[in-house]
Amino acid sequence: MAFLKSDDKTSKRRAYSRVALPAIIGAAALALAACSSSTPAAPETSSAAPETSSAAPETSSAAPSTDTFAAALAAAQKVVADNSVQPTTLTIPQLNTKPAPGGTIDVIACGVPSCQEFAHIVEVGVAPLGWKVKLLDAGGSVKTLTAAYDQAIRDKPSAVIGTGGWDPTLVTKQLKALKDLKIPVVMQYAGVDGTIDGITAFVFGKSAAISNGHVLGSIILADAGGKDAHVAYVGTKEVSMLYKYARAGIKDILDAPGACNSCTNFDFDMTLAQLGTATPGLFVSFLRSHPEINYVVGDFADVIDGFPQALKQAGLDGKVKVMAAGVGAVQAQYLKDGEMFAATYDPNIEIMLMDTTILFATLQGADALIGDNYQAVDFPSWIITPKNVELPPANGYLPMVKDYQALFNAAWKM
């Protein structure tokens, strides 16, 4: 499996992160006082501007207990240290036999740049097996999303992979139709509080997003020394899973009793149509209205496109530390140039091949049966900073685990 760019011979690669943090949360729960971090409600606005709030967040002047504060800070520092080392292995379900040739997979990808190469990853991976892949563009609206799933129903492929962080309940009708056709469906960057009929598995779903948030929260807590961290979350409700759960993970850390003193957070909401265009300028205006903000975190990599340039033009580039869940080619360059503070590393090559592994296992009659909402194996974590970032080719991906090809080849009995 050599991942080459779709239109040339450039090797293809990219990025990730993830871990649960009971130590920080548990330590902080012992406190009698803490920072209070609240997110003001966002009023409805027109499509020309993101949903924001001018209301000041609640804060707490009460200092956390010394013991709990020290324990939470030490735990955050340990998380950062432990997850700053590139992982060397990955747990992959093993197939009983090598997949028979002749299968097809429809990959339904969201319209943002970070999604558009996902189908190619699967295509290259399954080509030696005699399988074929079709990309269905889900665009950036519910209409285009449902149209893509409707096309998959007409295609009747062997299996379907859905990506993009969409709420699975938006395609309940289509999932039922695919289930009736005995077509397994794996969704990534998706998750719900419960189960959805017709989904075989969630890969890098709700639990991954929360854990990603835990890592990002630990980075902020450790860097801020446990005090005066004022965080702006940037994202869109259209990518509901990341919007809801990644932020929840960060707040688990920063809002835990005793963990942080005088910390606040804000929601800066945008639309997918504003991504990379109107959003940077609008965020600068938002920042001027909330000058205490010193960290900005993107729910996913693409939402911070253009932010470093806009902050620099406004003379605010030294004031705010830019972070994101995920690293693409654009964000890698920001990191390389010192314009971005840190990010977690989404292992999209490994995620797409894990999706494919679960589909193969299901088609071979494994326990991951259609409709059981199987939660896939956890991925290891990796924090990317200007010190360890590597530049992928444009629109490319870097593997998280360098030996991933051998690991998946072995799992697929190749």
C-alpha cells in the first residue's frame, strides 16, 4: 500500500491524537473551589456572520486548593509528555481470510479539503485485493449529504464508508435502506448518545472526539500553568459530532473542580460556507470584543484556515495561541512557520484502513454485525508542535504509525 497523490507520484501522508484523562479529572474533583468556565449562549445571526456571543463568560476568583491544583497540573503535564512521542504500533482486528476479489466500496466524503482524499486512501489500500472504490461527495449541506447516501443505495456496493462529522440521524432513512440491502456501513468522525440502526461501526467517533479534547485541554492547562486560560472554540454546528464532543473533552479538563484558576471559554460559530473566507476576519473582530482570549482551538483542522494571516495583519499574532484537532498540509505549514502552537494528530490513513478492515470482517461474518454500532479499537495519541511537525505534500497525509502498511497487510492476510 503505497499512498500516492491522485494525479502524480508524490507520496501521500498526514496526521492525529487521542487519550482519556481520568487522572486530571479525578484529581480535580477533590477540590472545593475552582475556575468556573462557561460558554455564553450564541444568538442567531445571518449567514454573513458566525453565531457569537458578546456576553461576558462567568469566572471565578476563588483559587483552587493547592494540593488539587498541583495534582491536576502535574497530570496535564504528564499527558503532554506521554503524547508527544510518535506511536509505533496500532491494534488492528485480524481477518480470518484474505478478502476475495471483486468487491466495491462507496466512500461518502464531506466537502471540506481534509475529507476529499479519503476515498483515495481506501482505493490504494484495496487495489491489490481486486476491490474498487467510488467517491461520493456529500458537499456541505443536508441536501447534498442525503443525495450522496441515496446514490450509494442505487450503487448497491459491497460496503459504505461515511465521513465528515455529520449527525447520523440526518440519514436514518438511507441507513435503513442500506441495512435492508445487507450493505454494512461504517461511519468515522461521527457519533451519537445511543445507537443508530443500520450502522455497523463508528470509527474515530464520539469517544475519540472527547479524548482528542482531553489532550487539547491538557496542552492548554499545562501551558497556562493552571490559570488564566481564556479559550475560544471555533467550529460549526453542521459538523455536529466534533462541535459537541471535542469541546466537551476540553471542558472536562479546564472546568474540572480545582484544575484551573480564573479560566473562561467562548464559542465562535461559523458555517461551512464561511470556512477559510469570511471566518478569519470575523474572528479578529470577535477577538477585539473579547481581548482576554489567549487560546483559539479549531474543532477540526480546516476551520482555522487563514487565522494566522488574519491575526498577523491585525497585529494580534503574538497574543493568541492557535490550536486545532487535526493537522492537514495547511496547518502543518502554520506549525512549521511558528504560526500555530499545537495540534492533535488525526491518523486519517489508519482511520480509513480501519474502516475498511471492519467492513471486511463484517462481510466475512465476524461479530461486528450490521446495526450493532460497534465502537472500533482506540487509536494512540500524538501531539504535533513546531518542534516535531513534518510537511506533507499539498492535500496529502502523513501516517501516524510508520509501519502501518505491514500491520494492515498482516491483518488482511496479504
